[in-house]
Amino acid sequence: MAHADTHALHAADHHDDHKPHGIGRWLFATNHKDIGTMYMVFALIMFFIGGAMAMVIRLELFKPGMQFVDPGFYNSLVTSHALVMIFGAVMPAFVGLANWMIPLQIGAPDMALPRMNNYSFWILPFAFTLLLSSFFTAGGGPAGGWTLYPPLSLQAGDSFPLTIFAIHMMGASSIMGAINVIVTIMNMRAPGMTLLKLPLFCWTWLITAYLLIAVMPVLAGAVTMLLTDHYFGTSFFNPAGGGDPVMFQHIFWFFGHPEVYILILPAFGIVSEIIPTFSRKPLFGYDAMVYATASIAFLSFIVWAHHMFTVGMPLAGQMFFMMSTMLIAVPTGVKVFNWTTTMWKGSLSFEPPMLFALAFLFLFTIGGFSGLMLAIAPADYQYQDTYFVVAHFHYVLVPGAVFAIMAGVYYWLPKWTGHMYSMTLAKWHFWVSTISVNVLFFPQHFLGLAGMPRRIPDYNVQFTDWNMVSSIGGFVFGLSQLLFVAVIIQSARGGPKATAKVWDAEPLGLEWTVPSPAPYHSFSDAPEVH
Amino acid sequence: MAHAPTSSDNSKYYIPHGSPWPIFGSVALFVLMSGAAMTMEGANNGPSLLGAGFVLIFTLLFCWFRTVINESEAGTYNLHVDRSFRMGMSWFIFSEVMFFAAFFGALFYARNFALPWLSGAGAKHLTPELLWRGFEGVWPSNGPLKVGPRADGSFETIPALGVPAVNTLLLLTSGLTVTIAHHALRAKNRAVLTTFLLATVLLGFLFVFLQAREYHEAYTELGLQLGTGIYGSTFFMLTGFHGFHVTVGAIMLLVIWFRVLRGHFTPDRHFAFEGVAWYWHFVDVVWLGLYIFVYWL
């Protein structure tokens, strides 16, 4: 793809590397690297908060019967775990990576709209303060599930308006972040970097940003209708007034399904950067990857009702949503085969980023296959609301999205800090995580197929064994993430100097032409791309 | 910082210096949102917190826009930045379109699925037998329980050919006047620019005034309120959010008008004018959708 002209880079050296000092550097930040760092640290903190909730859930599910928490609090944990992990951990981590890497990859000095960039970050800590503070109000935290289906969600206590407004704030933050990504990529590319020379991480983020702008306002509309139904007497979801609670599900999943791809497309981009580097081959089928990403994004708008096959839709509706959902397997298959073919006859090495990318490839595909099973409407009647669904989306989100984020962090961390990290420690993190994540989630397939319902704190004794296995896997997985933090802290504090290329390979992309750590202002003059 | 390229210097990138307004805005949103939540749940200090939130938000808008306008007038932004602003504004308007799409979607769903199904259409023939005996949902409807302010549950709708038709004419005319003003700006005819921009602002506020009068009539005489079943819900949420957008757009046009009076904008550099004009055309187009699907059909 892109090779920078070294002459242009000398010009960049003349640029001042002056950083603002003190807390103002972070509060008033306009630098894409500072804002990216804040996003990543925030995402990591939220990952541990959401993870702690998951640990309590697994603790409660270790044995049948009620042991530690009351059912209402359990419901709050399930609901908040989802909201925190989706909107607080995975999405901000991707935006952080976008902030750090997109300007470096396209040869830009910064994001196109740096102040809005800062605004979109700083809204998030306040939004989550609002959301999590609801745990301390009368009635506890939001407990109707992250999907907020009425009429259940309308029965919440003081947490209800706090949740709704927190979602409004998160949505505003996402829309601003997405506008910034699109404008940066469309307007800030170095001369010569045509769209089909764009690194795939930028491509997948460009399409993700489009999805975000298209669907976050729809979520805002949906929760606004909940709010007015609750406080201002509207009848959107009330059949007595001519509305329909199922209508909420349609509007919600019109947002929700593209949201699923918002959570995975940047992961595809990261993996598409890493596998070629450690295969020492260019990516197989670059153009096909771009078109496949765009196809997935398009299809994401016409599959939403597969989340609600059992609500009583007309047969024609079920058939349409079943077929369109299965079509997604085609572009996704193109991607999986392209990654595999990239490795074919490559000179492979297994540094931590590559290990996580490979685990992503295998484990995300498992999640993809269980998704195909769920897409079959008549079979879904059986799977709906069981642990099979939980196993499915955790496979695509944890060893899928989260592993890709970790792969990205391990790939670019030396570029950020200027220091290599302990490969041994990182590989320990990889192996413990990968084994435990399967111990955690694979048995949930069995539980679901056997009929264990999701979102219920107690279960029939026949489900005990696999729940215990799953919980043990969960505790090990949770603890092993401390290794991840250890590696990051170690690399931030010091260690062997990283070279500009970092890896013992020829990684493609402009980010490898600047020194490690990347200078505070990367490209004040545009590099030339050949 | 070392970046201070002027608009003539288009080869250099421009990075704005740090700004206190984003973090100020985050605090403002937090105060506003917690104030709103507490007000809705009936907490004692909710309204005062909500009021403080509004004060902070207006302070934010005033200060942040003042900074940007001053920087723009000082020639800080080059053509590259101008293009970023244009793209940003276009995508923002797209997000607004999608926000309205959610409410239009609710309207279409309620009319084409929810009401027919409540009346027993398709495979739902047992619904009116078991749940709402004899209900025939014909638009405009406030549902089987006739939810609404009047004791008998009846309500009337606003006919499309009355004030809504006048309002359509007003908004379409205002789209024309803002375009004439734009052409005048490009042709350096400041007198025509000032007049037609002011005309646009006045047409906008006249629209809002007529809408408010219609709302008053609906609430007091027609039995049509936000709580009048699904018809009242979709009617007031769609036209209400639109009216809010018209108000915001008219205020933005007014700010642009004051800037014109101060001699801001040149024939080839006037992003703020164009951004507001795009926004104005957007609320115009949304109104046409409202006129057709809410008032007329």
C-alpha cells in the first residue's frame, strides 16, 4: 500500500514537539494521540467495571439457587454489563484506536475536527457517571435488559430517565466521533493516497462511521419515545392507544443490528493489518475486502427482525429476514477466506498480535456459524432467549471484537510508547485468555441447546455442571486480563527501545515510517504516497 | 502554538489550539441531563438543576461559537479546514435525517401494521375478538381505549388545507429567499443579502408562530394532545421536533444576519452562511414529508 517519502518526513522533524503541560493537556486536548490515549484508558477502565459485573453474574450462576445477590440486582448487573461493555468498552476502544492510528495511517497531522474530537471523548465519562449512578437510586440500576424493551423497561424506578439520558449522551458522543472519522479520511489523506490505497483499518472505520451516523439517531429516537411514553402520556408502545410494544423492537433493532457491525467491522480492519505483517505477504484480495465490508454494512440495514422472530411476524417477514441474514455469510466468508489465503505459503511468525489475530479468526468464525444457526427462523424458535444466544454473541464480541482490540493494542503499543514489551508476559496473557474464554463460553452452547434461559439468576439443577465449568473459565479469564494491564504499564514505563518498524517484518503503512514513539505532531507536511 | 497559517496558506495543515469549551460542554450536558432526570422523577432540586443546565448550555453555545467566529474572521481557517467544516455539517444533517426517520418509521408502522393488527388483519383475526372487541382501527385513531383528554375519547385533526398549507407556502418561500440572499452574497450585493436574509428569518418565525397557534387550538378545542393515543403521539412528536428545528434554524439565520450586518463573509468564503442555509433546506424538506404524511394522507 503506502510508502512515505523520507524527505517529507525530515520536514516533519522540524516541527515542534512541544506538549502542553499539566491537567490542561488532557482537559483541553486537541491532539489526536492524547485523545486516543484517553479513549483507550477509559475503555480499559470500563472493561474492568463491566468485567466485575460479569464476575458477579458468573459467581451467582456457579450453583443453582440464589446465593449472593437478589434477583433485581442480578437484572441490573446483566443490563449494565451489556451497556458498559458495548458503549463504554468496545466502542470507545475502537474510537481510541481510530484516533491514534487513522491520522498516522493516512499521513495527516491530526483528526480533521480536533475540538469536536475532545468533546466526543469527554461526554463519555459523564454519560457513564449518569448511568452507573442509577445503581444508588431508589429501585437500583436499569434492570429491563440493555435492549430496553417496553413495557418492562417502563416499569423501572429512578434509573429510567438516567439510563435514557445517558444513552442520549453516548449517542451524541458516537455521532461526533463518527463525523470526525469520515471527515478525516475523506479530507485529510496525504496526496496520492487514493481510496483504494487506504489501509483496511481506515476503510473499515470509514464504513463503521457511516453506520454510526445512520443508526445512533434512530436509537435516540427510540429511547425518546420510551421517555415520552413514560412521562408525557404518548402511546407509541401502548396498544390501548393504538401503539405497539413490538414497534419498539423494530425501531431498536433497526439501530441494533448495524450496531452489531459497528462492534465488529473495525476488528476486521485490525486483523487485516496484522495478518499480512506476520505472514510477510500483502493482504490477499484487498479490493474484495473493501467491497465485502461495504456489502456487510449494506446488509446490516435489512436483517434487523432476525432478533425478534418469535414476536409473531407475518411469514413473509420471517422468510425475508431469514434469507437476508444468511446472505451476510457470503461477504463474511470472503473475509475469512482472504485472511486464510493471506497466510497461505507465508513466512509466518507468532508474536502476540498475530496470536490474538489468529484466535480471532478461529473463534469469531465459531460465533459466525452459531449466528447462521440462529438465522434459521424455525430453529430460532427453539434458541430464542436461551444461553445459546448468549454463547453466540459472546463468541463474536469477546474472542471476536475484544481479542481484535487486544491484537491491535499489542501491534501498535510500541509505536505509542516507544518501548517493546515482554513478549513472554503477553504470550501468557494470550494463552490463558484464549483457553479460559473457550472454557467460559463454549459450554454455554450446550446449556442453551438444553434449554437454559438467559437473564435468569437461578436454574434447574440439570444445568449445574456446565455452569460451574463456565464460571471457572470466567474467573480465570477475568483474572488473566490483569496480565494485559501489566504489559501495558510495563511498556508505558520503559523497556527496550522500539524501532520505527517495531516488528521483525516489513509492515506496510505510513505509521511505520515515523519514529517510535510517534512524535507529538506526526505529519505537519503531507508525506508523498506512491 | 506554532500553527498560525492564514487562509492564503492552503498548503499547510491547520491544528486548532486547545479549548476549554468541550469539557465545559460535557459538564453542561451532565448538569442538564441529571436536572432533566431529577425533574421527571419529581426530585425537589430537579428544576433548578435543569435551569442551571440550560444556562450552561447557552453559555457554551455563545462562547464556543464566538471563539470560532473570531478565529474565522482573523483568517485562521484555510480552505482545507473549510472543506472539513462542510463535510462535517453535511454528515450532521444526515444524522438529523435519521433521527426524523425513527419517528416517521413509528408513524408508518402504527398506521400500516399496529392498527390493522389490532383490528384483526392478517393472522391476527382473534385480536379484536379476545382483546378489543369490535375495534376497527381507522386512521386517525387513538386506539381501542380511545386514549385522550375528552370524556368520550373523540378528537379532531387539523385539516391539511388550512394553516398547514399556508405554512408550507411560508417555508417554501423562505427556501427561495435564503437562496436569493446567497446569490446576492456571491454577487457582492449586500443590500439584497441583508433584506432577503431578514425576510427568511421573519418567515421562519412566522411559521413557528402559526404552528404555536395551531397547537393551542388543538389542545383547547380539538381534543388533540400529545396524549391523544397514537395519532397525538406521532403528530406532536413529529411536528414538535420539526418546530424545534425550525426555531433553532431561525435563530441560526438571525445570528448569520447579525454577522452580515457586521460585514462578515466574502463572496467565496462563507461556510457558516451555507451551513445554516443547508440546515434550513433540511427543515424545509422534513416539513414537506410532514405535510404529506401527517396532515394530508
